[in-house]
Amino acid sequence: MTSLLNSNIQINKTPTRVAGGPSVGWREASLPGEEQSGQGFEGVSFVQYSSDFAKIVSEEARHALLLSSADSSRNAFFHRGCVHVIEPMAAGGGHGNDDTRNEGEVLYTVSNPLQAASSSQLPVVLISRIRLQRNGVGDIVAAEWAKLRPPSTMTMPAGAIPYSMPTRNGSKSTLGILYCAQGNGSPGTSGLFYMPRGKPPIPLITSYYGRDFHSVYDVACHPRDGSLWFTDMCVGFEQESRKQPRTPCLVYRFHPGTGDLRVVADGLNRPSGICFSVDADTFYVTDTDSIESHGSSRGGGGAGSIFGGLGAGNDQDQDMQRATTIYAYDVLRRAGSDFLSKKRVFAYSLTGALMGIQCDAAGNVYAGCADGVEVWDAGGVLLGVIKVPGSVTSFCFARNGEMFLCSNHQLWWVDLKTEQERRRLEAC
């Protein structure tokens, strides 16, 4: 397994623009030097729509570009499945890292489907494994990047989360990664697959009582009972990678301990990203039906591809009469089971389609879009945008106020902490 090491990571201060009021069309303020140069800011920046955004992003926030394929292969290696985990070191391993507490810090991402060698073959999806190195004060100073081909039994992976599968005695296994596999033309290839570190993937569920899933795309783990909730989008058939769907686009709930599998939401055009609030009382799902994906684009990632378009497109890539919406549901407990009720529009994207979605501990909702990561409070009030060049297709939270952002061809690190918070953590 060959790898590429980037040890020239530059950490920059993240500037903030304040959007104007309705009388000026919510125009963003320019950053220093932009008006004179006529060029936009090339790094990460913040756009504040509400003063409460300052509770999330500090004036001392920083960011860094960790890896990029924009100037080389132009392949979108950082597209989906952004997962941050702590892995044990290999025996006798070492990275030359001054801070040994974080030697096992690893980030995983999934590529956009890449063009196969032959037009008769389906696109290829690769998994990136990025080992992060920090210095004594916790700054990321290097990223070691290796590209991995998924096992043949887990085709076209997409969304992913860290996961420890419960064992028969009730304990949890070693931390691994739970992948959504979109599958290929064969039966039983789309579903949820648990991949323990260093071992082949284990299929957890690959059909709805004998009826194949279509293109399982994103997954969330219920914070209280450990059930797995996942979306199934009917897009593989449009891309000629899957047979004609036997079910509509649905949201499912599966409990690995009991084997209970149920449909929990229908009536969505193209459900993609999902998450729970921290208290698990609210469930969020994004509907990305606006993405232009109709018609064949075999070969992967073309302008008409659902895989290339999701989260990467701007308004010109969308059918503006179709949904790009976050829906919220109440989670109700009835007869020992969870149900969803009171479906409501929570938010509508500012730019492009809504992709990955997550909540923070304060209940704020984050969603990857064509302009970066859009942030709302629990009441649906737009707080601000973490602006990222080239969109955000997947992201994850990490330790102590940090985020990793996938932007198709680029991988970014954002540290939202204040300098005081950083000093306090260094002293611990």
C-alpha cells in the first residue's frame, strides 16, 4: 500500500463576513483585499447571518488544507463517508510525532465513483485512509494518505459512521466503520456492512425481507438504543448500476440485536443524509431530488450523474422545481418501538443540494451544500455558513471543536476553538 505524505500543512486564520439585511439582499461583506483584487477568498471563511453564529465559530478560528487532488488527478477522492477514529498503533510503529497521545488518529473518506478502465465496466470507488500527525500543542502538522480498494463483497460504498457492533453477551466489539454499500447489478450487494479494523466487511442487512435495497446511501445510529437508521435512494437504476427498484425511496430502521427491520419514512423523492438530535427526540433527513440525475451517465461522476452532482452542484445543476430540503420528524415511542411523526420542513438550502447532515451538542444542525456547511439552530433559524471552495459533500466532527470537511477534490481541517480554549486543552 503506497502512501503520500503532506508535511507542509499551513494553518491560517479563518475570516468572518457579516451578511447585510433584507434591504441589501443579504449581501455578504467583502474580506480585506477582495474588492481591490477582484478575486474571491481561496480558503475557508465564515458568513454570519445571526449573531448567535459567534457562539459556534470564534474570531480566532483556524483552518488548513490537508490534502488536494485538484492539481493532479482531478479525481474526487474526498466525496463521502468522512469518519474520524482513533486506531491502535501497529506494533513497533512510530510517526515521528511529538504528541504520542494522538498517534492513532485516522480519517477515512470515500471517493466519488471514478472512471473505470473500460466503458463496459462500472465505476470504481476508492477509500482513502489518512493518518493525522499533530505537534505538542495539538496542531495538525502532517497527513499521510493511502488509497484503498474496497473488498469486492462491499461495492460502491457511500456514507459511513464509526461503529462498534454489539456482541452476543451484550458487550461491544472493537471500534470499526459501518459503511453503506450502494451495490452493483448483483442481488444482495446494497445494504449496511460493518468493517472491523483489518478484517473483511460483515453484511448486517442487505434486503427488506427478500426484496433488494436499491442504493443505500447514509446511516445514523440511534443514540439510546443502538438501532441503525438508513436511507435508500432509487438512483442506481438511473445510472445503469442497479436493476429496476422493487421498492420506492425509503428510510429504514434496523436493530442488529433483535433483527427488527422496519420502514420508518416514505413520501420522500430522494432521501440522502440523516441524523438525530443529541436527545434523539428529533430526526432529520435531507431530500436531494433537485439534483439533475436523470438519464444514463455510466462511467461515473459526469454532469448528469447523481454521484457527481450530489452536494457538488450549484443552482445551474438543479431542477429548481424539485426539493433540496431538510425535513424534521418527532421520534415517538409506541409499544416498545420508535415511530416518526409530524413531518415538517426544517430548512431549505441556500445554494445547491443538501448532503451530509449532523447535529452538535447544542442542537444546531449542519448540512453540507454547494457553498460549504450551512448551519441552523434547533428552531430552523439560519445562523451562518462555513464557506468552502468547491462545496462540502461530507463532513464530521472531531475532538474539541474541530471539523473535517470533504470537498470532492480537497480535504479541509477547521478548528473552531478560541485561543483560550486551546490553551486550556493544552494544559490538560
